[in-house]
Amino acid sequence: MRVSRDKINQLSHVVTAALAERPEVRFHQDRNTVRLEVRKLLEQLFAQEAKMDEAVRLKISSQKKNILEGSDEWDILYRKYYQDELKRLGV
């Protein structure tokens, strides 16, 4: 799933505000610098997730049997292959 730049910016504001409210968290940079770093990390995370999704879909489409997206079999394979990709990345 593609997440828009506006959504990522909104998420970065929410994450930064939540961190700022925690008494054990202290920013060593100004809040906007922290927010920009959070945004950068979110962009990287969503890009990596998109690559994993693409790899999983490729594995499913390479099956000998044509498996329709949305079917129970497709959903099971998607979850299995997605978990395999997470393990491969060490997550």
C-alpha cells in the first residue's frame, strides 16, 4: 500500500508529539529536526514494506497454479510469504 507524503507528515507530527509528552524522552535537537528524522524513518519503513509486498506478490504469481487475489489460498500464501520475508530481514 502506498502512503501519501501528507499521511507520512501527519504521522511524523503524531509520533513527535507523543515522544515529547513522555517525561523520559529529551530531544537533543529542536522538535522540527526530530520530526523530520521521524518522517525520514517512516518513509524508509514504508518503502521497505512496499518492496516486501512486491516480493511476496511475485512469489504468489510464480506458482504453477493461478491463485486469485482475495481468495483464501492467496491470503494464506501472502501471510506465509510475508512472514518469511520478515524473518529474512531479521524482524
